[in-house]
Amino acid sequence: MSDGETVRDSGPPDRGEAAPLWARAAELFDAWRGGRADAMDGLVRLVTPALWHVVRAYGLGRDEAEDVIQTTWLALVRTGEGVHDARTVLAWLSTTARRESWRVVKATGRQSPTDDEALERLGDSVESAESAAERNVEGDRLWRAVESLSERCRRLLRVIAFSDRPDYVQLSTELQMPIGSIGPTRGRCLDKLRELLTTGEAR
Amino acid sequence: MMSRDDQELFGALRELWQERDPMPPGLVDDVLVALGTRRLAEEYRELLLVSDERTLAGARGGAPRVLEFGVDPVTLLLRIESDAGTHRIDGWLAPPRSGRASLETAGHEVAATDISPEGRFEFAGLAPGGYRLVIRPDGSEGYSVTGEFEVR
């Protein structure tokens, strides 16, 4: 059940210390294919937190996001052998989750999820006075800056933040921008974010 | 590659999203339940038709038909006798194992009976139609199912 391991593993792809997320995912996936059924449980615990943020970047509601994540895992178990190289299993999961999110967004005819999202954020932001007081000012400032970004920038930054190596071909379709401009766009979005942080400070 | 500054900013963003839009606490367990349910549902194997022959022995109202299904190491023999529009199936399961046998038409169970410890079972008074036979051995969560066969 939940243990210290789960908590430690619920982090984002950590760069540097210990083995990277993709390598730990590859090891578990290999073990599962080798017949260790419990390794799949470990893989689900390890990767689901990152998938959550990738899927939520598309503006899906929380219930929709949960469905997409379940669909993604079922797809992996179904096509287990279809992932030829275990080292790509994390990328496979992330790409599948994003495709499915994108499909849901398009199927529900949402042009911009911002309205739903804004409402939902209000609903989500109910938290105890205690934890609100504990939240640091820096966080609030960054949050306000992120909220002021365009939907496209917010999505791009969140997907990149929670993917090891996002697939730019798929991203370019979803964000309706040429592959070559994703890198520069990422740079512009970060610049914009820094600018918002600075002006927020000045206010 | 990302600059160090960019990496730090992404690190701060990750923390922020984790704090402000956390994964629902029950999500991992829900996924595990969904995967577990699927695993159970898949613990069956399809018994393939090996042969379908009419024998000459015991002919009364037409020679009985014998179907053999199997996937190593399981063999299932079905002897189908027809008389005046109704049909009877005698089944033998090898290696013998007690359990439950049920007949399905279009995914619905239409008859069920026990399989004896010797691996024998029977269905009588069947209407013509397309059937599948499902075998559930005692003490096992898995099951076997035959391909569809016509009784007429």
C-alpha cells in the first residue's frame, strides 16, 4: 500500500540525483514483461503523478483527466509488447496520455478550455486557512504569473515540465505550431513568464 | 539543452503545479483496480476447434457428431446427438477436472451444469442455434471458452 517509497516517487522527473524517471520506469516495465505482475503496480505509482500534470495541461476537468489516465494504462497493458524498447516506456505513456487528452478536447468541441478551467480553479482552490497561510509568497507570485500566461504557453510549459523528452511532432500538432518553432516558443514563454514575475514584483 | 536558469524555473513550476493542482489521492489505486479487473477478465483461453466429425456409431435419428476442441494440455470432446429437432450434448474434459460448464448464445448463458470429477457433463433438450461452451474448473479463477459451434 502507500509507503514512503510512494511519496518519494510521486515527484516529477528528477534530473540529476538517482536514476532518472525514464530509467526507473524502464526497469519496472522490463520486470513486468518478465513476469513480475507487481512491477506494473510500481510503474503505475511511479509515473501516474507526472501523467496527471501532463493531462491537466490540456484543460481537462479532473474527472476527465482521471479517465484519460486509466485509458492510458489500459492501453499500455494491452499493447505491452508493442513498446519494443523499455527505455521508451515513459515517453510512450506520456505521448499516449497527451494524444488521448487532445482527442477528448477536440471531441468535446472545446476551442479554449480557459473558461472551464477558470471556474474549476476556483473550485479547486478551497484550502484550509492554515495551509494558505503557510504557502510562500514566492509561490503566489509565480502562480499569478503562470495564470497570466496565454493558454498555449501554460500548456507547453506544463507538458515540458512533466515530460522527460516530449515528442515535438505530436506537440506541434496540438499547439498548431511548426516543430521548429517549439524550442523558440518555449524560450519566449519562459521570457514572458520572467517578465510577468518582474512586473508583478514592481506592482 | 536547457540553461541552468531555465531548469531552475521549470523546477519551481513543477513544485507549483504539484502544490496547486495535485493528483487526486485515489487516482493510483483506481488505476490499479482497473488494471486488476482487466487481468481477471483476461484469464481465459479459447479452446480451438480441432476436428468436427460425424461418427457412424449409435445412429438413431442420424449419426452423432463429435467436436474436439483443445489448447494444450486441455482437450474437450463434445458429442452432439439430434432427435426430432432437439439436441443433446455429452461432454468430456481431459485431463478430468470438476467444475462448471455453461452454454452461451450471443454472450448470454442459456444452460449450466456441473462437471463431474471424471470430467463429464451433459446438456439435453437444446434448441438449434450457435453456442459457445464455457468451462470453469473448480479452484481456479481462469476459465476456458470454445469457439462458436452450430447445433442443428
